[in-house]
Amino acid sequence: MSFESLKGKKASMEELKRRVEHVKRIIVHHPNYGELLEELNMMLFFSEDSVSPEGLYIYGPSGVGKSTVTTEFTARYPREIVKTVEGEYTHITVLHVRVPPKATPKMLASKILEVMGDPLHHKGTLTDLTSRIHHFVRKLGIRMIILDEFQHLIDADTDHVLTTASNWVKTFTEEIRIAVVLCGMPESVSVFLSNPQLDRRYCNKVMLEPFKYGTVEEIITFRAFLKKIDMDLPFPNPSNIADPHLAAKIYYISKGIPFYVMKLMERATYFAALQGADQISEIHMAQALPKLKQVARPYVINPFTDIHFDLATAISSENDAEDRFKEKLMVNTRKSSNKR
Ligand SMILES: Nc1ncnc2c1ncn2[C@@H]1O[C@H](COP(=O)(O)OP(=O)(O)O)[C@@H](O)[C@H]1O
Ligand SMILES: [Mg+2]
């Protein structure tokens, strides 16, 4: 796709949308991302016709790219309609399923059938549903099932692990004889703590981490990530977001989580194109920032309006502000309990 100079003229609504949509589709194959793709690839290969295929568990905080990487892997194997003498069916190599919240075994089994395309996915007992999954796995040629949002096997209201569902996953993994990948937020680790047999099935645990910004190497890696984004941004000129000063500011806002980096770029693209610019500048990022408020960070500053920005100082003053807030909260709680 090409993005011509706007020559200082405001982009049309269509053009704005086209550019923002382009940013939404940018995927960078950064080192950890590439390693995971390779891991999935190996797993698919090694589990084929294996007596006991290995399990893989991918975990990491929200927004690091777990769903992005597993979806990209799934999309490498497009579904194909196969015509046979008995009729047609859809050949599916990798099945990507999102575990429903507060999953019961039946809800989970039904969800798997639904993604397989079974119109009767909600019909029958758990045993019926499970044996239909086995049937469809063979019939459709499924070689890998990815269960995303695995933390939904924990009841978010009580923090209790949903034991019947985790047991179902364990037995299912043992019996299905194809690769099963579990993918979730770090808290989903407690599902394994409460189910050692499941834990043994998923010895291979890979963490997808946010970028870090401490050592020289970490900084280089994050800047390389930004550089790749920059090359893909929908403008004719580079935006130089990998510049050390800008990179530190973007790190401060994102804490190294790709989701926030991309949201910032998406909004900044909008403002830049709206103003007829041919690259994103700090001013556009400054305008974009109020549109991406993080409730967990009430004391975050706008680094893009701060010419004296220093990462370490900014992080420590944010922490101090939080501590002061907590202290005040404690004093007030004590005061009100003394009154009673
Ligand atoms: N490798 C990447 N390159 C570019 N953007 C990414 C990448 N990984 C994640 N993102 C951005 O972060 C957003 C959230 O990613 P997602 O895969 O949903 O995270 P998770 O499933 O870990 O919560 C994506 O929509 C995308 O904009
Ligand atoms: Mg996800």
C-alpha cells in the first residue's frame, strides 16, 4: 500500500480511516514473537502421529501479543472446503478457541464444537459433546487446538480454579492425541498449581513478556521493534520513533506492552493525517495520549510535552505520587475508624 504526501492538507475521512486501519494491521515479528511462532511450528510437526503429543502453555500479561501470535499461526493454515463422495467438509489444520468466562466443561466443549462449525454444538450431554469433538478432530483433519484466554478457568469473582473444567482439559489433552496449546494471563498459572497432572502435561511453559528498557541490549531490542513499526507507518516520511529520546518516552507510556505502543501509533496517525503531516511528530503523540487513559496509572505524565523528560525520574515521581495517595488513603481510613 502506498501513502502519498498530504502536502499539508487535511486527509479526507476515507483517507484517515484507511491509514488508521493500516496501523491496526501492523504486526512486528520481534524476537520473542518469532520464537513463539517457531515453537508452535515445531509442536505441530512433532505431535503429528506421536503417541503422546506435547502440550505448550503460553502466558503473559494482557496486550503482549498472545492472541496476535496464535491467531497469526492459525491463519497460516487457511480452512479449505474439501469435496468427497459423501459430501463436503471444511478441512481445518489449527483450531483457535477462546475459552468462555467461568467455563464449565460443557461450555468449553460446546465452544470448541462451535468453532469447528458444528451447528448442533449446544446439543447433548458432556459425553456426547466430547465424543463429537473427537469425531470432528479426525474428520476435519485438525492437528492442533489452541485454547486462548485460559485464565477463564479461574472464577474471576472468587479466584477459585474451576476444577471440573481443568480436569476436563487434562483428560481431553490425554485422549485427543493432537497438539493442544493453552494460552492465558499469568494468573492462569494457578490452574496448574491446583492440578499437578495437568501441570505435567504442560511442562513446556513459555512466557511472552513485555519489552524491558534497562540494559543496553533491552533498549536496542525495543528500539528495533519501534523501527519496524516506523517502516510500516502510513506516511511517506519516517517518524523516527526509534530515536533514543522518543523510545524512552514511548517505553514510559507503554511499559513495553505492544498494545499501548500500537494504540498510541494509531491515535497519533489520526492526528498527524488530520493535520496534513507526512510523518508522526511528538506533537501528535501528545495529542493522542489523552485518548489512551490507563485507569491503573492515574499519575502518568504526558512525556511528549516535556522537553526535560527523563525516564528514571518520571517513573520514580509516578511511584511517589502513588505512594502519597496510598498514605493519604490510610490516614483517612484510620481517622474514620477512630470516629466510630
Ligand atoms: N508483535 C506485534 N506487533 C505489533 N502489534 C502487536 C504485536 N503484538 C501485539 N500487538 C498489539 O497489541 C494488541 C494486543 O495484542 P493481543 O495479542 O490481543 O494481546 P494478548 O492476547 O496477549 O492480551 C494487538 O491488537 C496489537 O495491536
Ligand atoms: Mg488475548
